[in-house]
Amino acid sequence: MTTEAIRRYWNERIHDLEMTKHPVGTREFFADLDDYRFDKLRYLPELVDFAGFRGQRLLEVGCGAGNLLLQATVPGSHPMALDLSIQALTFVR
């Protein structure tokens, strides 16, 4: 599969879109994605000291809508996101 085929696939399929009924990109849309994702990953704060990212550069590869990057971003951190999907990067911005 080519990079362009993967990009097309993810641009056409917003990850976890079925987890919300709110318009794409709204505050409610992202809140629903957070509720879903962090219900499944509720153990993550026990494994990752998010406060320890202060002053650090953060890079999330395959960021999707950016929910995890937003959780990891603390004052003084410097987040950066990469994704093949232009749609995903639009959400993160």
C-alpha cells in the first residue's frame, strides 16, 4: 500500500467518528472522543507522568484528532503532531 493510499483512506475516515453525534471539530465532538478514548485508556495516567513533560518537546506520530497530544501538553511543553491525514492535522490545529 502506498503512502498516498493510506493518506486517502484516513482523509475519508475520521478516526472514531462513530463515537460522537456532534458536528466534526466542535468542542462537544472532541469531548466525546476524549470520553471514549480515555475510558479505554484510563490506565494511561498511571503509566505516564504527563506533568513530567514540562519544558519538553513532544512529538505524536499518527496523531489522529490530537486528543492524546492535548492530554500530554502541559504548560511549558512544546507539542508537535505528525499524521498522513490532512483532515487529522486540520483538527489538531
